[in-house]
Amino acid sequence: MNRLALAAQRLNAISRIWETVAPIGLARSCRVGRLDDGVLTLLADNGAIASKIKQQLPSLLEKLQQRGSEITGIRVDVQVKIPSPERASAPKQGISQQSLASLEKLDNELEASPLKEALTNLIKHHRESK
């Protein structure tokens, strides 16, 4: 049981280090998987993220080593993250009535332009969807 707790603590420490050395977009789309014989396995949410990580492997490995980790290599696997049910079923929030009134006022004040056209379409779309 102690070995398991020690391994979990080690992975947790590596995960915290990973979050500080990886670019924000990669850190959010990738998780630390396991550590076997100095090789860290990262689990990427999709193939594009895995490719981005692979392009940056040398610098990421160097940064991890500079932070005191004993990692000698990085392996990247794709493991699709399934969204939680409450997120998938959350209702979409629309534009509040107050905000819509402000947008309509702005739309009335604008002269003909691509911005006015886009704003008019946004307001029309919102009105039709309710």
C-alpha cells in the first residue's frame, strides 16, 4: 500500500510540474498518465494535441529535467476525454434582454458597414430563436 501511495504522490508532483512547463493550451488538453523506468506517458485529448506535444518534446523534456524530475523520455498517447453529462446537457445561455436592448440601440446608431450588418444579423437571429 505504501508503494502505491508513493507512486501516486510522485505522479501528482510530476503533474504539477507538467502544468508549469507546458504551454497553457497543451496543459489543459493533456494529462500525465504514468511513469515507467524514467519514461513519462502523457495522455493527449486528440491527435492534434499529441502532434503539438511531439513537436516540442526536446524543450519540454529539458524543462521537466530542470525542475528536478528524473524523466529521461516522454511518450504521448491519445486518450479522448469524454465530456461529463452535466456539461453536455447544460442549457446554452443567450443574450439577456438588457444586453439585446443595448445592441439594438448601437445598431440604430451605426452607419451602413459590415459591423452594422453583422450586428443586425445577430439581433435578428437571437429574436428568431426565442
